Amino acid sequence: MNGFEFVFFSAWSIVIMIFRVVPIWLLFFIAFMWLKQFLKYKKEEKTLILDKEKW
């Protein structure tokens, strides 16, 4: 391989590696954000129920 082919195939292998690793991290990120919003919702729900009972 000459210089250009080496650089091209090295860059291509890095792109393939990124596409293999990123979905795993994306899944963890989405799960974390969902859990954060869910806990925030449950806390807000308790507040609304207590306010409704005061009426």
C-alpha cells in the first residue's frame, strides 16, 4: 500500500470502529436521560397529588 491507501483504509477502519462503539454509549445515555426524567415526573406527580388533596 502506498501512503494514500494506508491513510484511507486507516480512516475507514476508525469510522467502522466508531459505528460499533457509539450505539452502546448512546443506549446508556438514552437510558440515563429517561431515568432522570422519570424520577422527576414521579416527584412532580407526588406534589400534584398532595396539592389536589388539600383542595
